Amino acid sequence: MAKVMFKRPAALTDKQFHYCPGCTHGIIHRLVAEVIDEMGIRDHTVGVCPVGCSVFAYDYFNMDMFQAAHGRAPAVATGIKRTLPDRMVFTYQGDGDLASIGTAEIVHAAARGEKITTVFVNNAVYGMTGGQMAPTTLPGQKTTTTPKGREKEAAGLPVKISEMLSTLDGAVYVARVSVHDPKHITQAKKAIRKAFEVQQAGLGFSLVEVLSTCPTNWGLSPKESLKWLADNMLPYYPLGVYKEPAEVK
Amino acid sequence: MSKVLMKGNEAIGEGAIRAGCRHFFGYPITPQSELPHYLAKRMPEVGGVFLQAESETSSINMVYGAAGTGFRVLTSSSSPGLSLMQEGISYLAGAELPCVIVNVMRGGPGLGSIAPAQSDYFQAVKGGGHGDYKLIVLAPASVQEIIDLMQVAFDLGDKYRTPVMLVGDGILGQMMEPVELADEVTLPEITAKPWAAGGLKGRETPNIINSLYIVPEDCEKLNHRLFAKYEAIATEETRWEEYRLADAEIVLTGFGTAARIAKSVVDKARAEGIKAGLIRPITLWPFPSKVYAKAAEQAQRFLCVEMSMGQMIEDVKLAVNGKKPVHFYGRSGGMVPLAKDVLAEVKKIMAGGDE
Ligand SMILES: Cc1ncc(C[n+]2csc(CCOP(=O)(O)OP(=O)(O)O)c2C)c(N)n1
Ligand code: SF4
């Protein structure tokens, strides 16, 4: 008898993703949904989606959802969690959303030890608005607003969110993962699960930074994008667990 | 019931608690700081949450989160802080989330002064943030009215699923007046909010809090729906006070603190034989336009008194619609009109001195 090997998680709706071919936003959505299913928390989880390519995540996650203003998801999540402390609350944010316009919100949610989980998708560009430079754009990387490549003198150097947030006492679990191959996808899922468990245990703020592709704005094929991520992003953004509470080790 | 002496800013907080609000998010700013000070102590006493946010941008987005789960929620600030909140207020209006936002206004523009002003009238009633929306805007003129209108603010917000703003100024915030308070704090009945997104908890269909309507036809539909709601609010919820209006030849008008001053001038003018009256809008939006239109049939002149360079006067003129002259007396930047100066203006106008 045939065994079901691939099933849509209950935490995802049957709406088809609008993401470009080869975009790894879809994989990350799936990982979050699988973790929610496996933990059996869909019924009392509330998600907050950002402004960016994942703005429609409220149509994909099969649970109560909020759409937040650009960068403000951690503040919105704070409002949710403070009214309903027994709910699981997560934000899903891109690197323009979180590391540029929303830096104050993420830093202070982390500093307060807000008991929420953030899934931070770092694709080194602004996807939705047409491939402009993001705070995470690599030195020398060409974007529509750095046509000659990101120059340090004019645009500084990338913001390393995981390193930065892990200096805050309130941020108790911080990890950087990638989804460019099956092995890393498995590790990414484990990290997302840990982050949710940290929240469930009421330990504090948790964040998983996920290195992700944007074939459309990188001007590469899906396959080339995976390689570009491995060759260029991994050296600049070291993977690993930056912080982990003893309770979930 | 007992009478207690209360500061305006504290009354905002106590009024919110009496109205069933248990969540406050805010960032410090003069001249409303007594309110967060009060609530930092008072919220824990009633099992509520007081949270000092990192900015007004964050406060208003925390409000968005809390309102979206169906709770009564309050934020408060003063003019510069309100400017920062405008993006969030637009989102709240678009997502149709009830909440109460307080602006204890101070002099502007820019960092301005910390003294009392009314120069955020336009920001409050004409939009402030981007897009087609309106707020219900309440303008109390006494500490008792603050307490009473806080209940009204939360009730109207829930009834119409809309953000509500309450505007005051530094004088109103700092002044102490006796207020009638029920001896016990009871939780009022709060309308069920089946749209709230606080987790499925057995519900089949997810609830989504959202202001994105990517298809223009859908976005226009939202705006039509919002404006149908605003029309119902204008019909049902317009509030104002009239004072000695029936035979008035000159009608003074203003809101909040300026209206209190204008009211005292009405009596002084009457004592000198000038038939003066007052219209005080309590809702700045919806604006009580019909009351002015009716008064314009018999009064000869209007005098709008504001603590600004003249903002509400535009709505007064629209309401009077050219039937009678509308004069203006205002002080701005944190300066407060003196009754004697307003009276002098009344006399000058009635003597035809400024034509
Ligand atoms: C206040 C505000 N400023 C700018 C924008 C325009 N905008 C929409 S998405 C976006 C960048 C999103 O990039 P990112 O967060 O990296 O997400 P991605 O699209 O790459 O997933 C910008 C600047 C906006 N919607 N609101
Ligand atoms: S633009 Fe980039 S980030 Fe956005 S969906 Fe396409 S590939 Fe993904």
C-alpha cells in the first residue's frame, strides 16, 4: 500500500503560494507550519506577518493571523502576547522589515524578553519592492540601488542580526540557519522548533535567522541561487546557535 | 458614589479602568506624564498591564496587537508623539480595530513648547495618517467630562469597530476638579468580538487582522464600507453643548479649555448687555455642523476661540456656509486666551469695529 510521504501540514491553508520559482520563503513557511503541527499548538497560536514578499502569509498559515505595518510586527506581537499570555505568538519578517525599518521594535522586544518567537528571513535584498539594497546586502553585492555593488564608504557594512541580538539578556534563544540544501533544512526546522519550545517554556525572546534566496532579484536561476547563498552568504553569516538556555539544550 | 478630587490626566486613566480597559501602552512625554504614572500603579491593582514602550510608533502597534485580540486598550501621548503614531492609527482604521488614543496637546510645530495648545485639531479630525479614514474625536472640557467620555470612547469604539481619539490640553490634564466616582470598580459588559484574532480555540475559520486590499476594487469597497459606517456615526453620535444660544446675537464657539474660557465670556458679555451664546462641540468629529447652521439663521456673528492659529474655524465656516461672518480669536504655541481679551474682541465685533 502506498504511504503518504508528503502531506500539507494542517497549519498551512490550501492556498497556493505566490512566491517566485526557487524562492525559499515557501520552504520556511512549511517548516514553521510543520513545527506548529508537531507541537500541536495551531489552536492557540497567533502569527504576525510583515510588509515584504511574505505579506500574504496570513493567507497561508491556517490560524489566527495579523498583518503588521512595515517593521512593527514585534510591537504588534507584544500587544497580542500581553493580552493573551498563554497563546503562542510568532512574527515572520524579512530583512528590510526587521533589520532596517523595524530595528527599534525587534531590539526592544528582545530586550524586554518578550515571550514571542521571530522567524527572520535574510535574503540580502528587498524582495518585494524590486531588489534594493537591504541592511544585510553583502559588500560588493549588486542591487538596484547599489548598481556598482555595495560600497562600504557609501552604505556601510551589513547588519548581523543574530550576533547583535544575542548580546541582549532578554533574547534567550538565537540561531542562524539556512535552507539551501536538505541537510540544512532539517537543521533549520530543529532550530525553529527549539525557538517555539523556548517560548512555550516561558523563557524569553527567541529568534531564528534563516538565510534565504531571492532568485528574481539576484538575477539567478533557482539552482544558481542556492549555490550563491552557500558561496557568499554562509561565509559572511556564520550558521550556528548563538544563544541557548540550559533548559532546552 | 462619592466625590473625589482628581487631576485631569489621572481621570483619563481612572476613566479607562472604569470602562473596562486593562491594557495601556505608552511612551513618556509632557504634559501627559501623570497618566502613565497613575496607570503604572493602578493597572497592576486591577490585574491589568502597563507597558512602557520604546517609542510612540511601538505603543500604537502594541495597541494594534491588543485591540486585534479583542481587548479594550489605551495609549496616550502629546503632540509630537501623536505625529509618530499616525501610521499606526491609519492601520487601526483600515483594520477596523477599536481602541482609545489620547492626545494631551502642546504647542507646535516641531518640538514646540510643553504648554497647553489645541493645534492638533487638523491632525485629529482631518485624517492625520494616510488614506481615507476618520476617527471619532472627543473633546472634554472638565475632569468629570473626561471620566464620562472615557466610557463613551470605549463603547463607541467597540460599537463601530473604530479607533477613537480623546483630545485635551495641558490645562485640562493638570487641573484638579471634584468628580463623581462609583465606590466600586466593576467590569462593564463588553460586546462580544467574534472577529478578534486571539487564537482559533476550537473555531474552524481563522480570523485575520488586516488592512491590505491589494485589488483596487476591494480597497474601494473597504472605503465605501468605512464611509457608510462614518455616516451612521455622524447621524447617531454627534455631541455638543449649547449655552444661552436661543436669543444669542453673537455665538462664541470653541472646544475643551478654549470653550470654558468662551463660556465665561458669554456670561460677562451678557452682564454688559451683549446677547452672547455658546456652541461647544464635544465630538470634533463628527462635527455638529447642523447646530451652527441652525444658529446662523438668527445669530448675527460667530466668534471661534481656539488655542491655535485657527483650525476648527474651517469647520465652523463650512457649517455656517457664508450665511454670517465667522470671526476668530486665538493664541498659539502654548499661550492661553484670556477671558478679558476675548471679551474685548466680542465688544469690538459687536460694535462693528473690525470690518
Ligand atoms: C512605511 C513603509 N515604507 C516602505 C514600504 C515599501 N516596502 C514594502 S516591502 C519593502 C521591503 C521588504 O523587504 P524585506 O523585508 O527584505 O522582505 P522581502 O520582500 O525580501 O521578503 C519595502 C521597503 C512600505 N510598505 N511601508
Ligand atoms: S521577489 Fe525574491 S523574495 Fe520575493 S518572492 Fe520573489 S524570489 Fe522570493
